Amino acid sequence: MNFLAFLLLGLIAGAIAKAILPGKQGGGWIATLILGVIGAILGGWIGGALFGADMNEFFSIVSWIWAIIGALIVLVIWGFITKRRTA
């Protein structure tokens, strides 16, 4: 996957993760992009290392699912760090 596709995947995965996760997380679109890209990296690593998932295709549902899972993990960690997460 090229760099721009990876950024787009991270942005969309971060936005979906923010929509799924209840509560108010800080940050705007730039924070969403950064957290989404970090989450896509984490999700790709988890998917590839633990389950052997192929993360090289942009339009693969497996890539999207693992990117969203990774973004959710990063957002939960971010919520604990900033202590803005509400139930």
C-alpha cells in the first residue's frame, strides 16, 4: 500500500473508531489522522503477527477491520492518558 493510501486508511479508520467509541475524545481532524495512522500501524502489526493477515491491499476488508481495531485500541489508550474519556 502506498503512503497516501495508508494515510487515507488511517484517517477513515480513526474517524470510524471515534464514532464507535463512546465518550468525548479530545482532538480534531489532525489528531484523528495521527491516531488513525498509529492505529492502522498497530492493527496491521497485530493482524499480521498473530493471524497472518495480508495488510497490503487498500480495498481488503481485513485491512480495514484491523486498522479500525488498532485505532480503537489507540483511542482507548489516548483516553486513559488524557483522562477525558467519559462513560
